[in-house]
Amino acid sequence: MLIPVGYVVATVFEIGWDALQPLIFRPRVGELLLNTVLLLVLGVPATIVLGVGGAWLVERTDLPGRRFFAVLLVTPLAIPAFVSSYGWASAIPSIHGLGGGLLVATLAYFPLVYLPALATIRGLDPALEESARALGLGSWSVFARVVLPQLRLAVLGGGLVVALHLLAEYGAFAFIRFDTFTTAIVVAYQSTFAGSSAAALGVVLASLCLVLLVIEAAARGRGRYARVGSGSPHPPVPIALGRAKPLALAALAALGIAATVVPLASVLRWLAGSDAAAFAEMPSAIVQTVLLAIGGAIGALLVAFPVAWLSGRYPGRTSRALEAPYYVASSLPAIIVALALVTVTLRLVPPLYQTVVTVMAAYVVIFLPRALVSLRAGIAQVPESLEEAARSLGSSPVAARLRVTAPLLAPAIAAGGALVALGAANELTATLLLAPTGTRTLATQFWSAASSIDYTGAAPYALLLILLSIPAVVLMFTQTLGGRTR
């Protein structure tokens, strides 16, 4: 898990500052830095506004059709960002640059803020808001002074995830000709094969990730947000939107159309024009995608389980210290992980270069937190007393865990594995760089056709990617709400 981090540090020492300095401090890097920083500075707040605003409207107001809009606002997660970009690029061929990048990224990633905000608002004690209103505050003042401060962790966490996705995204921005560090690294890698230029850009990109992690940790602070007591026993009274109701309905409908309907309509439009040749490679792509995704999921679960067990059963400094590298490594963009594995395999284990093993190793590094979080939560919810009871009846420790604990962990294992498999099936950048020659996944086949402006040939793969994503998005949505919907 520390290979990508070690790669960045080793690159600095190997190339040397004298050689690295002119590669970093040049006009091209300044242009990429400006594009990337503007994307973060403008895109992350936009996703926060849409995510928090949507969550508040569907959870705390008398908005008509709240259940419908609650589901509608999470559906963009079922559409990979590069498929959404493909949909917009085919609908509006002139879309490009920073404006296009902000549009596509904001519409694709705002649900990453919406989901934690929705879960947090649903769990807030309505008595706090009622007390604020009793003291004379209006609805907007209650939202700003009571609700919003309690969303701090959800907003910061969601915003960090969005920012890391923006730094790592390649396909969505390549479609609309918007240059970021990730797109430039892929181009540099393809032209110089992991040369010093790609490595220098990777150092800057990894540094940006580190800065984001430090900013988020500092902004999070040490405030406590836990509820004391059981809270108000009754559900919150919906806030009357009054004259703003038509405006809220129109805004949410426009957001749903832009984020979901436009990309899906483009896919279906091109699909209608596809011929049999567009489906020729699909069976092979489906099989290879499923096998790689299952392999990555199994690998991630096996790697995550020991640390998840220590963290859930023996929490403390040691388990936190073992857990930290998992998150640090996975916060780096996929392009950095891929470059690190290319370098390590070529220098230390050449037989593993461009093999299935390397691809699945990349999936494990990139998506490990999805498995770790699910397993840790599942282990923490299984009482140790059940194992102790089984052992008191004569079962050995191993038998007790297999017969008692393992079945209770099945939902957490399934959830973690499904989320890792979804990410692996949709992963593009690392797969393009690491997959053996001749490998055809749904994502790479889609990219091969769409980057050649063969939109009809790309449409079947785009639709399959969306269909494969739906079960995991449903699982994520129900887990976020604790299995409850209203």
C-alpha cells in the first residue's frame, strides 16, 4: 500500500532537485496548475451547494415528490463520469475547457456530498431546530445557524472525496479537451514511457493531494457532533416553502435532467444507430470485466480483513497506525498508482509487468477503503459475547468465528466486495496503463470507441456500464439511510 507513496518520494531523490526543478517550474505546469486549482476552487463548492441544498429540500421541506427527488439526486452515481462526459460531448460538440469540465464534474460528483448530507440531516435532532424557531429565527436562519454547522463533517468529507475524484479524473476531461495534471501525465507517459516529465507531473499531483488532506483535517477540527440522549421522539415538521416551491421543483428537475437524462438520452440515441459490429466484442469484454472486478474485490477483502478486525476488535493507536497507510495510498490518483506499479514491476519483478496480477494490485490499492470501511463497520456490530457463548459450548476459537461471526459478517463482506467490484469495473486510467495487451474491459472498449469518435460503437458499452453500476448505487443509498426510506 505504500508503494505509490514510496514512488513519489523516490522520484524526487532519483531525478534530483536540479533536474526536477526545470520540469516543474515551466509554463506548461503553471497552466495545468491553474486549470486544476480553478477546477477545485469552483467545482468543490458547486457540488457542496447542490448536494447540501438538495438534501435539505428533500429531507426538511414540504417539497412535493420528496421520495422521487431523493432517489433522482443519487442516480448520477450510476453513470461513470467519463460516460457522462461522452453524453454531453455528443449532445453539445462545442463543449470544452474549464466551463465544460466544471459542468461535467459538478453534475457527476455532487451526489458524493448529497449522500452524507442527507444521512446527517436525517439523523439530526429536530428539537434543536424547533427551539431555534421558538426563539424567533426564520427558516433560513435556522438552516444557516443550526443545521449547517452540524453538517460540517459531512460537507468536509464529501468535499474531500469530490476533490480527490477531480484530481484523479482522466476520461471525463479528455473527452472535452480540458487539460489537468492527470490528462497531461497520461499523454506524457504515452509519449515518453514513464519518463522524467510524467514523473515530475506526478510529484506535483501527489503534492496537491497531500495539501487537500491537510486542509480537510485542519478544517474538521475537534468539535463533537454526537447527540446527547435519544433526541426528540417525533419526526421533524416539514418547512413550508411557500412561493419558493415552484422554484425549488424547477431547480431539482433541471438538475436531474442535466445530470441523468442528458447523458442517458445521448447513450440511447447512439445505441439506436448501433449495428451488430458494435456488439461483436461485448461478450469478451463482459467476461474480462467481471473476472477482473471479482479478482480485485476478493483481493481487497483479503487485504482489508486483518486491519478491519484489529480496528473493530482492538481499537487503539496500533490499529490506527496500521490503518493510516491504507487511506493515504488510496487518496493518490489512479495514474500515480499505475506509474508506481509500472516502475516497481519493470525494475524489481519484470515478469509481472502488464499482467492481470498488476491490474488487480492496482484495484486493491485504489479501492481498498471501500472494503475496509464496510468490514470494520460489520465487525464492530458483531458482539464478542456470541463467540464466547459458542466457545463455552465447546467450539474452538476458529470454529466459533466461522460458525457464528462469519455468517453475521456476510452483509458487510457483500457490501464491501460489491463497492470494490463496481469501482474496478468502471476504472479506466490504471487499466489502460497496466492491462496486458489484448485486454478488453467494458471501460477500455468504451474508451477505445469513444476516443475515436465512434459514438455508436461506444454506446452499448456505456449502457452496460450504467446497468452494472445501478445495484451498487442502490446498495450505497440504502446503507446511507440505514435501510430506511420515506
